[in-house]
Amino acid sequence: MAKGGKKKNFVFNNRHKNMPKKYCRFKKSGIKYIDYKDADFLMKFINDQGKILPRRLSGNSLKYQRKVSISIKRARHMAILPFVADGLKD
Amino acid sequence: METNNYEAAVIFTPVLSETQLKEAVKTYRELITANKGTIVNEESWGLTKLAYNIQKKSSGFYHFFEFNVSPDFIKAFDIQLRRDERVLRFINLKLDKHALLYNERRKNGEFSKAKKAQKQTATT
């Protein structure tokens, strides 16, 4: 009885099966250098507050996530991207 | 002597007139060439809006230098930019081989507005 009860309460999480698999776009398309001057491209890796998206959302490999974050920080320093924003993307 | 490739991005104040801006750019160009450097490429964005205010200015003149110079010069170049009141913000970067390749392609206009059209042709 105890065994059966346990099984009933267990919720299977099958959501991930329907989602397309995430991949690192830099590895896939062979981009080696991420330019800090290209604001439109870097916009893909920040949310509407201007925060850098985590790897679990962007799907980047660690190597390229590091490069992305460095490029974004350079862009912020040069006022190409904001440090703090509100409604950056609408 | 060993040389490296560098990229410098400078934001000049919007207060400068056109001739003053040209003069300011010229001083840095001459500073590089006077120290046995060679300028590979230059890019200017003109008066551009800043993402946030710097020294109470909301816009600035962006200018990019790409040059080849010995590493000893960079420190002096840095100090010169730091002292200059016409400069709001600057950054000095050493370029690796991937960055060089990228800049070469950028110079040829591969990443400009034709980028989207190129992407479409690449996928089809």
C-alpha cells in the first residue's frame, strides 16, 4: 500500500520531451568572435532589463557564454548597451 | 620589434565642432604613427546617442582605430586618452586572430545591412 501511494503522488515531468533541443548557436554556425560594437546582436542575450541571460535560457556553451558576457560588458562600458534599462524590448 | 594588433574605441564629447573633432582624431592618429605604429582601419559613427549619460552628456562622437603597434606604446596611449578632456570614454583592446578575421570581414561590409540577405541565401 505504501508503495502504491508513493507512485500515485509522483508527477512525471514530460514537458522537456516536447521542447526543441537547445544548442549553442556559435558552435553551430562557427562564429568565433563576438563583437561588442554590434548592439543588435548582443540584444539577443539580454532581457528587457538589460541583464545577461543565463546559459540555461540562451543555450550557449560555456566557452561562448563567457565571450558573450565579456562583449556585453564592453558594450556597456562604451554606452552601446545600458547597464540598467526598463522595457528594452517591447 | 614585436608588434600586436589593437583596437581603440573613443567617445569624444558632443561639444566639439567638426573641425575640433577632426583635430582630436588627427592627434591620436599621429600619436600612433609617430610611435612606429601603422593604422589598419578607422571607423567613425558620427554623433551617436549614448545608452546612458556620461558626464551629463547624452550623445557622443564614436571613433574606432584599428592599429598595429608594439605593446610598450599602449600604456602611453592609455595615459594620453585618460588626460584628454575631449574624451568621454575609451577602451583599448588587444585583438586575437578571430577578432582580426572578423574585423577584416567587417571592413569589407559583410556584416552591414547586407547581413540579413546573406543569411537568407546561406540557409536556402
